[in-house]
Amino acid sequence: MSSTEMPNSDFDRAKELKDFDDTKEGVKGLADKSITKLPRIFIRPPDELAEDLKSHQTHFQFPIIDFRGILGNWYNKEIVEQIKDASEKLGFFQVINHGIPLNVMEGMIDGVRKFNEEDPEIKKKLYTRDRRRKVRFYSNFDLLKSRSVNWRDSLIISANGLDAEDLPKPCRNTTMEYLEHITKLGDKIFRLMSEALGLQPDYLKSLQSAENKTFLCHYYPACPEPEITLGGSKHSDISFLTILLQNQIGGLQVLYENQWADIPPVEGALVVNIGDFLQIVSNDKFKSIDHRVVANSNGPRISVACFFSGSEDTNRPPKVYGPIKELISKENPAVYKEFMVGEYARKFFSGKLDDKSGLDHYKI
Ligand code: OGA
Ligand code: NI
């Protein structure tokens, strides 16, 4: 059987998944063995590979927005217009001159690299999918259930009440520093997004949408057979907003007008994208767009996605979200039901969405 034909029908997939999980060393553990063939669990089903991995968008210009014109709370209408345009059409843009120093960004990436490359025993101790743990490490959150295993490992850090001591040493100080900066930048972007929706600048913040920051720190080792697997499957983000830091390897793609388009890494830039929750509260004005990461024979690719996921429903009283009243009218009725953040996430993580997207599930 060649590796591009039907994979996974004639072997004990469940056992191989479990054996891989039990190593607690993730994909990095395999890459370190200098394998030249991918284990079968990583080979994508033909329907996923049928979508060519290469970008077909030849005339696609990925929007880059310059925040240089923003001074404190003063900003020009032009930036708001650019954000509105990108959020409505593509749901993605990059920002430059956003105020986070290059050395802080590089420090964050470097900390994640060190965590993954230094001592496997630290990683093993953190290996869990228990969402109550503030800091956890795993390869593929849905490994044992999913038919598509991603060529990447992830360190997840919940920033809520995060104490430096909670963090693994190799990325402790760098993460605390990056957190401080990303919090400020998040506030800024939520103000701009509010204005772009025609709302008061503090509107989205008043919904507590900038709360509950979680870092998804991904490590994609160089891949021996990048053409038959993926670094990250197609998905949209369960967040209001995601701000993504990436190193210079590349591989991130967005689905734009049914074609995959590359998001080329730009030195010093951050990628911003709209998540499902902001699509719902904006009543479809802003788009939460599918994206994925292709694997690469170069590596490691390192990225840090900061998810702003809003108020958890463990708070009392729980916060219920729905399309913003100011954005709905007789001509423009609500197209989504109300939801709670934790409830949405639990449905997603337990696979209760029956292969539907969360957005379809909450659609009226
Ligand atoms: C994510 C994601 C992309 C990347 O974590 O949701 O889309 O570049 N990450 O790692
Ligand atoms: Ni994502």
C-alpha cells in the first residue's frame, strides 16, 4: 500500500494512538528518532488530502494593518475602517507597530522552544488533557477520538490568576512578560473592534469578552513527509478574538472564497482573527474563518495563539451571550441563539456537535 492510498483500515489504530499517547513525549519524541516515514496514525484520510496543500490564491493580498497611528486612546478612523473591512471579509489580518517589543515576542517563542527541547521529564509531568489544570502539555487535544492526528505538540496555559510559579521554568519569565503586553494589546483591539461595529469603544470589553486568556503554544517539529499530513486540521477558533504570534517558518492558511490562502509570516507582526463568539455576538457581521496549518520539512515551527474567550459560566451569575441588541433590528433579526462560553466549549470538546461547527449548532 502506498502511503497516499486508504490509510488506517488494516491496523489497530486505537492501539497505536494509545501507545503514542503513553510515551507522553509527543511528536517531538518521534522527530528526535530521525524517522523518515510517518507512523500511520499521522497519515490523513484521502478526503482531507484531496484538498491540495498548496495555496491557490495567486492574487490574494493578506491585509496588514499599521497601528502606528494609535496613541493612547486616540486613533484615526482609517484604522477602524481597515479593521472593519478585514473583519467583515476575511476575519483575519496582521498588525504591525502594535506596541509589543520584538524582544518580548522573540522571548516568548524562545521560551516555548526551550520548554519543548530541554527536559522531556518536565513535559511528561505536565502531560494531561484535564482542562482544570492551568498548565498542561499534550499532543492533540482529541488524539484518542479524532481520525486526524496533527503533527504538533501543544503547551496550554490558562492566564486567569496565573502565578509565575505555575509555569515551567524555561518559559516562566518570558510568558509573564508577554502576558502583560498582550493584555494591553487585546484591550486596544477590542476598542477598535467595538468602533468597527458602530458601538461605543468600551462595548466589547463591557461584555467581558477580553477575559479568560488562554495561550496555546504549539511546536511543529520538522516533518519527514509533510505532503501526507497536517500540522493543524481545519477549524475555526472558539474565542472572541485570537492573537497569534508565529516564528518565520510559515504554514498557516485561511480558507478564503473556498480556496486555501497562505498567511506569510511578517517579521514583528501578529496575526489577529475573529473567533466564533464574536461572529455570534456581531450577528454575522464579523466572520470566524476556517484555517489550518500545513506541515513543513523545515522546523520547528513555533506559534503562540492567545485566545480571548470571554466570561466562563462558572462565574455566578453565569454570563449569557447572544447577538448584540444594537446590531439587530426588524430587517436584521438575530441569527443565533444565546450561549454560555463553558457550555459551548464543553460541547466542542466532548464531540457533541456531531461534526457540525459550533456556529451551525447555535444558528437559529
Ligand atoms: C490555533 C491555531 C495556528 C498556528 O491554535 O487555533 O489556529 O499557527 N493555530 O499555530
Ligand atoms: Ni485557530
